[in-house]
Amino acid sequence: MKYILIFVFCLALVFGLSVGQDEQCPSEGIAYIPLQDCSRYLICIHGRGQEQECHRPLYFSPELRSCDFPENVPECLRGTRPPVTTTPMPPTTPPAPPGALTQCGETIEANSGIIQYKLGQNYEAGELCTFIIRTPQTITTHFNLEEHGISESDPEAIKMSTYGPGGIIFVASMGPPKPAILNIFGSGAIITFRTKTNLGTGFRLSFDTVPFTQVELPGKNVVYTNETSASVSLPFPSGYVNELHYNYLVISPGSRYISEPGSNLQLSITPLEGFTTANCSNYLTIHVLELTGSSQWRGNFCNADTSPRVYQTPGIFIVLFHQGGSTPAQVRLNWEVVRSAKALEAV
């Protein structure tokens, strides 16, 4: 597909033809559309049409998708053809390697692996897909964006939020126009893929690590997605209740970013039995990844707190649950998409 796109845009430069939205073009994929004038045809790429003309006396052949002699294009009579339907080229999807993460919300604990999401397939506008990797016994991870069809209209579509036992360390970007190779520091990363348009295809991202001897804290990573309202109690892994551990939770509004003005994802935190003790050995750290791609710390919620907390963002929540005490600490998280009073008045 890459070479077809290069060929098409080279033709645009050679013939000086304009490219723009065209009602005759399908919204996705590549299509060759014969026009009523048998010598002319339209090349469509994701809804944008580019008109081409065969050298006289050749006619465009829909079967060959190229120019041919008139006697080989029998539907054309005196240089005119009847109306025809479009013939989009279906995108091809390379098979994902065994063990690769391919669905939004998947997680992995490994020192190497691959994330392959919609490679060779058109993505949709407004997607917000999240993956989590946890890399034991390492502090540096090497990422390589091996292949992608991400449109330049979706710059820096891949965000890497690296984390450690204390929370998010920093956020870096991949995808055009950023380099395809990135080295990050941390115990793992939260990878988000966010799209503004439907003008591109997905990606294959590989990672491997530099071994480093360190004490690895146990824990679990979970992405809550494909949900707009839910509730969860912590700690969820029963085997971790009485030992030091940290868990990362990502909460997103149904794998879509919230585009409606005045609407937000709301997270409510309520302490339960065992959470309110004298010290803050058990705590939550709340970060948000905004739609701009920046990460913001919203605060800590420790076991000395007794009042519920409420946070809002149009992006996603990244929550660290740190269990440091021997006494089980229970806390409840609830989230839902809410609309402001001003937005409701406008309906």
C-alpha cells in the first residue's frame, strides 16, 4: 500500500492535478473510479479523489486499473461509458506474531514483546487504545516502531507513559514526525494510541530491555476499557494483601476519547475498611493523561484520608495502588462519564 500511495502522489506532482474530498470516493481504502469520459478516471485515497487522464487514444480499464486500447474496453461507446460502481482495495492485515498484544486493554509482563494494533487496517477517528507493559528486573526499555501507516494528520499518536513504584516518571511520543526509536527509563510503560482522524492505518511496536539487577515489587496491571461506568474494589489480587506490592490501573471511557464539550470521565475514590490507619504506608497516586498528550499529577490518596475524593478529566486516569502495610487496605473506585450542568442546558 505504501508504494501505491507514493505512486499516486508522484502522479499528482507530474500532472499538476489537485487532490481533495470527493463525493464519488469511498471514505476508506483505495479505489479506482472510471469517469463518464472513457479517457479519464479518479484515484481515491481515504475519501480524497485525484483525477487522471489516459494518453489519447487510450481508455481507462476498470478491470486492469490502467489505461488500455479502446477495443479492450468494450463498455465504452464513442468515448463514453455508463455509470459504474467503485472498486475499493481491501486493506491487508499482516498476521501478528505469537504473544503479541493486539486488542485494546491488553497487558504483558515480559522483557521483550510486540504490540500490533490494526496494522494494515484503517483506524477510526477518536480512538483511545491503551496497553500496559511491565518489565521485571530492568530500568531501561528500547522501543522500535517497526511499521506503521499513521497519518501526519495524527501527529505523535503514540504516547509512552513510563512508570515506577512511585508513579509516572515521564511521557514521550512516537509516530510522525517523531523518530521511530525510543529508549525510556522506568519499570514499565503505559502505551496509548490516540487518533483524531481516520486517514491512516495502525502500527507494529516492538520492545526489549537492558537487564538490571534490582528488587522487583510484585503487582498487577489492569486496563479498564470498553466500559463507561463501573466499580472496582482494591486490592483485587488476594495473594497480595499482606505483602509490599504496587498495581497500575488505567481507566478509559470505552476506548474512545470524550469529544462532547462539557463531558468528562469522573473518578470517585472511597476509603473502606482498613484503609484509614495512622500512617500512609498504603496509598493511591492519581495521574491523568490529557487529550493534549500531557500527563498531570492530580494528587495522592493515602490511608490517613477519610473523605471520598472526586476527579474529572476528558482523557484517561492512571492510578497507582501501593500496598505497603501488613494490614489489608480496602478502597473503592467508581467511574462514569458525566456531563456538566452547562452542557445539559444546551441539549
